Amino acid sequence: MSWLPLSFGFPAVLAGLVALPVIWWLLRLTPPKPRSELFPPLKILARVMRKEETPHQSPWWLTLLRLIMAALVIFALAEPVFNPQERAETGSGPVAVVVDNGWASASGWDLRVATAQRLIADANDAGQPVVLAFTAEPAATEIGPFEARAAMERLAVAKPRPVPVDRPGTYARVATALDGAENVTIAILSDGLRAEGDETAFEAILSRGASRLVWAEPSNLPKAALTAVDNTATAFTLTAVRPSSDVAPMQLAAGAYDDRGRRIADTVLSFAPGESSTTADVAVPFELRNDFASVSIDGEAQAGAIRVLDESSKRRRVGLLSQSEADQAQPLLSPLYYIRRALEPYADLVESQTPDLAVAVPELLAQKPAMVVMADVGTLPDAAREALVEWVQGGGTLVRFAGSRLAAAEPDEELLPVRLRAGERALGGALSWTEPQPVSDFPATGPFAGLTPPQDVSVSRQVLAEPSPDIVDHTWANLADGTPLVTGATRGQGTVVLFHVTPEATWSNLPISGSFVEMLRRVVQLSRNQGQVETANGAPATSLPPYRVIGADGALTTPDPEARPLQPGALPKITVENPPGLYGSEEGVVALNLLPATATLDPIARPSTTLPVGTVSYALDESRDLKGPLIAAALALMALDTLAVMWIGGVFSRRRAGSMRATAALLALALVLGGTYDGRAQDEKPGDAEAIASISRTRLAYVLTGDPAIDAVSRAGMEGLRRFLTEKTALEPGEPAGVDISADELSFYPLIYWPVDPATTMPTQAAIARVDAYMQQGGTVLFDTRDQFETGLDFANSTSAATQRLRDILGNLNVPALEPVPEDHVLTKSFFIMKEFPGRYAGSPLWVEVSTPAQPGEDRPVRVGDGVSPIMITANDFAGAWAVDESGQPLLPTVPSDPMQRVYALRGGVNIMMYMLTGNYKSDQVHVPILLERLGQ
């Protein structure tokens, strides 16, 4: 029942208000207690003539006070709630909550989580199972059905992803999970944007046992997103889109940043009324544009508002060189005509005004081009040749085209990728047995991999390469008969490329095809000096590891362990395994951006269905339960009523002795109302109760980072390890404890798990000093950077953000020398026999204090050491592997997905706890035979 902004859990109790008149009538008939008087004889004689009166009913103000007190009790029993949360009808069957957690949900994620929590809480009140699914998670993620508490735990660790949603796949999995159920309520919490396959997805989820649809009204749509960037001849052009439902004029600022995060240029995106797409130019010199590493929209914290740039976005300066003077009357016959037309959209072209190579080559090189194209250039003068060779060796890209001059010249191995045969080869014609050859498929290891070979291109003349054992490695394109069409090779830090045909349409029609443009564009992209993404033999890399990825909030961050290498040969697709960002290494990267150039932001449409539809709004829970305050007010009025009765009874007008007794009575009443008095309380200090609870049972502790998702996983991980310890050992730890290292007492816990995250606040010097004192006094801290896929096995030389944060922390601690756990260390045998210590990830070693080595010739089964290591370090995410929900089911998948890896992780946790609690006791077991011999046994 709801009377906005007030609702009642049990409105029927309000019927008790009709009893207030009866209470008033009874109170008016009840006289107050008579005043007590002393009877000294003289006082009686002095007042013998006074007429004494006793009121026959309670004063009106006391009656009103008691009526208000009764009304407050009645309202409290009705369980009133101020500003009640919106409640959706969920029927009697299971409740499926499907939440979009793609890139568009990042800006309003807290509201989506709060709305999902309300729906799960309502299902919990009705005792209904919950299916909880997210549309941007891996397909193997568990979706339930869960109990409401387990669903709440999974919701707490969920987060938005910088990827598109997959509604068809997710909705199909939800439909399978609900197969056979009846009276199902489907709650859809979308991000507000339409996606491909929505109609199919809605039909799949609403056609199996659904009886009701709960639709969350879309809100917090992205203001705008970037779909394309283009480094043109005059400016850097940005293309942006906004939701088509926005029709008002709007202006947004955008900035360009270099590779160090410095803002170096600005522009304004202006949307006209009713316009959903716009472009803006950043008009700066191309040298400055080539420093752009990313562009983003100001104020938009989502992955669609940023685009990262690689070498393909940089505009190159290309020098063009030919020995033939241009014929203005017949431009199509010019050797540079088709090259110029192909490169103009992607590069700044510079040409020499003289055909004299001795002058033209130094003139072009003086303008510092990234690539030089020579169209049928034969022999170079010595000075020009030396300058060109030095330029190529320093990182330049030289592209040469064949022709009669090159065919007749002496081969120059330094300026050609392969050795050429003298003369040229003619295909077709009256005196030839061969026919013009088409282009074959491009090699998968070459720079043209992925391009579709032109079907209408044929070659009638070419220069041939001398056969050699490595000719295949240098071939970038072939003809159908296997002869090379394009070859390439590295020379020092540069590259030399040869098209074995002329640049005009005389030897082949390749220059007038669309493939010619794409091939030259690929070569321009290679002209990045020392920034090529290639293998050792100069071929493009076939697998690019994630280098920097775009987070859901639009910030560039270190890759998540779930990120996988990118295969550049195929068309890349944004997935959880391949999020948008930069792939490669510091030597060169490839950009993978979220939205394609054709993307639009269209609002999602509510599915057409015959089912009853209820709507909810995205909002935080701002309801306030008034039952407690009303009860407190009633108790306060009760105390006031007691004082009033005592005053009317004359307690406060008695002599001093009587007043003292009344005061004592009031104090006793206050003690009764305030709680039972314990004479020992005066010896207690704040925190003593917590201290007693902490030392009464061994408890697992974890550091509170301030990030709710990380803290939730840490607590679930400690709970999972606690259950495993209880099941497998004699140890029965208490509930896990989250500790604030800057305030809480640390000495109560033998081991503290510390998940290191670079996004959290750096601990203060005082907090680090407290941790250092804890370690010096015998405690152990287990640091977990959870970044195994970034650091690998080389912790000492890794450069991930989490590891750097750990180094900052350890820089202020007295850390002993560390080593990976040796094979004979006590940790490998303290309970289970362990060879390694995996967590959610496998591969990273567990680092501990360097142990005291055994004496030469001493046969000891385990490494000797005094005490236990005060510090342990891993990158395998132990808590992620240990984490369980309320029902004991794993909360997060292992990477790779292997059930035994989780078992080994839990066993490793048991070994760590046994090692912490018992020390190196197993290192002394070798003395057992000697002790028994001395005892005569």
C-alpha cells in the first residue's frame, strides 16, 4: 500500500487508529494519583479551614500526550516507509533479470545496479529464484537460477564492459535456463540503444513460459560517440554520432592527446537541430597531427567517446621520383599519374621539379619523407645512390616500379629486394606461348594479407626475379603462374619494395584497379620508420598481444587477464577477449576501436508483446524505514509521561530526602532503559569487544581497498577458503574480516590478503608503517597483483600498473630478499604436496623470503628456515579462484577454464594457512628417528 511519498508494509494495522477516541475517553475518566502530604499537627491546624480538592480527570495535555504516543505505536506497527522504492509485480514463478553491461551502460551503471538490486530484493521477499544474466559477458558465465543472496553477490562483482552487447546469445541462454518453468517474470534492464538482432532476442526470451515483462525505461544514454577519424590533407577530421532521439542543438568539446596523455589540440563538435551525425576538423600542421595518439569527447566517461590511433592514422610524407618529364597533354601516360591519384588521400606528396637524379634525390631526402616512390628509375648517380642507401638503412621505405630503364640497368642489390634477371618477360602476343597472367591470392604472411585479389587484373609484361631459396619469404604478391608481382625486403631499419610492373597501364591494368590503391595504402602504413608490427623476418606479425585497452569509462588502462591476442589477418571483432584498444608492443601497435564508421545510436524499442508489461525507472534506493524513529519517539513520550505522572503525584515537591530518593529512582529507570549495568564496564575500552571476537577464533583477513567490486571478491575468496579449510582440516576459522590498514588492529590476524590495484588510493605513510610493524612482529602479508597475463613469470622486470603500485608500496617496507617458492620449501608439503601455486590464473610463481639453505651433505626433506616468511607475492589472483557465493558455487571462472586449477588453488591456500599457523615444523621431522633411538624405542 502506498500513499506517496509514504507507504505501509501492513496498512491494516492503521485500523487501530479508530481506538484513539476510546483511549481518550478512558484517560479522561481516570483521575490522577492524589498528592501525598505530611501530617505535622501544626500544619493540619493551619490548613484546617482550607478546602481540599482532587481533580476528577486527567489534564488535557497529559491525555493528548498519551494519544500521540498510542498513535505513534500504531503507525510504527504498520511499518511505514518514506519515499518508498518502486516495486514491480513479479508474479509467483522465477524472476529473470537481464542487465545490459556493454559500453553504453557505463555512465549510469550505479543506477542499473540499484534497480537490479530492488528487483532481486522483491524476488527474495516472495521466495522466488532468480536468473541473473549480463549481455556483455563470456558465454560460459553462470546465470543461475540462484537464490536471491547469491544473485546479489554476483551483481556486486559485475561491471560494465567496453564492448557491444550480445542480446541474442544472452537471451537464448536465459530462455534455456528457464525452459519448463511457469509464471516467469522477465525483467529487462537495457542500456537504451538498439543493437543488431534485438527482435530475434526478444522473441526467444518471451516465448518460453514468460507470464510478465518488466521493462526498465531507458535513461542516461551516451551524449555522443566517435565513429571515425581521418587525417586528411588539410586537417584531422572527427566524425561523431549521438542518439537519434536527441533533436536539440548541442555542442561538445573534443581533444587530441599524444602518447604521454598531453592535450595538444582541441575542436568543437556541433550538432544542428535534428542532426544525429556531425564532423569537426582539427586544423593543425600534419607534423603535429602525426603526434596524435588518441582523440576523445570531453565529459563522456564511456568507451565510445574515445578513439585510439596507430600508424595508419598518421599522415606520411611521400616523395615521388621519375626520370620521365610529365606530359601535360597526356597525363594518363605519366609514370606518376596513378601513383599520385592513389596516394593523395593518405599522404602528403612532394616531387622534384627536375628529372636530374643527382639533384632530385637529395632535394627529396632533404624534406624528410617517410617513403620514396621511384617510377622506372634505372641507374642512379653515385652521390644520389649513397644518400638513398643511407636513408633506407636509417628507416625509410623505398618503393620502386619496373619499366624499360630498370630492366636494362645493372641490378643494385642494396636498392632492390631481390636479384632481377636481365631484360623483361612478355606474356601473350603472336610470338609467345603464354597468356597474360591474373593475380593469385595474396600470401597470408605478407602485408597484403586479407585483401581480396583483383579478378579483372592481368599482367602482360614484367621483370623476373632470379630464383633463390628465400624468394618465397620476399614475395608479397604472386601471379597465377607463381612468378612474383611484388617483392619486399628489409635493408637495415628500412624496407625496399619492388612492383615488377610499370606504374602506368602499359604492362598491366593493375594501376587502374581499386586493388592498386589498397596495396599502396598498405605500403604507406609500413613506412613508419622503426614502428613496424612485424616478425623477425620482416613479415607482419600474425598475433598481437593486448598492449593498452580502453576501459568501460573511456580511459586507457592495462589489459584485463581475460584479454587475448588479436589476429590481424581477419576482420577484427570487438569481444570480451578482444576489447577495444591497442594491440602489439612498444615497438608498434595496431588500433582496434569500438564503433565502425557506419554506426548509429538509435534508441531501443520496447518489444511488442501480449504479456502484461510493468515499467520501472532507473533510480537509487532512497527509501527510509520510519518504524525505528517512530518507536524511538513513542519511547521518548513514554519517558515524558512518566515524569509528568511523578510531577502530578508531588514527587518533586517533597523534602530533600524524598527528592534524593526520586532522583535515585529516575537514575535506576534510566539504567533499565539504557541497558543492564555491568560494574566491569568502567574497565572496558573502545574496541575491546572486537578484539575479544578477533582472538577467540582464527580469522582470515583481507585489506579493504575502497573498491566495492574488489572487496566483494576478496571477502568471497576468504569465505571460500574458510569453507575448504573447515572441510579438509581440523581448523575451523571464523568469519572473514576486512581490515582498514590505517585504523584497525592488525596483530589479531596471522595472515592478511592484500589485492593490489593501481586504481585505488595509495596507502598513507602511516598506514604502511603499521603494516611494516605488523610484519616485523610475526605477521605475514600476501600481496596479489592479479596481473599474471601482464607480468608473466618475470615479476622483477615486469612493468604492469599493478606491479608498479606494489613496488611503490614495498619501497617503504623492510622487505627481505625474495625468491620463488623452491621445490623443497615447507610450503610445498605443509599439508598437500604442491609443485606450484595457481589461482584464478596459472603461471606466476609465489614469491617468499629467501630460506636458509641446507648444509652440504645434510639430507633434509624441506628447506630450513626460522619462522615464516613475512611477505608473499603472487600475480595469480588467489581470491578470484577461492571466491564462492552463498550456495558454495564458484563465483568467477578460472583462466583457462579448468576445474582442477581451482582445486589446486584451494589446496595452495590450505598449505599457506598451515605454514602460517605451524611454521616450519615439517623441517624437523627428519629428527624423529634419532629422537626415538635416544628414547630406546
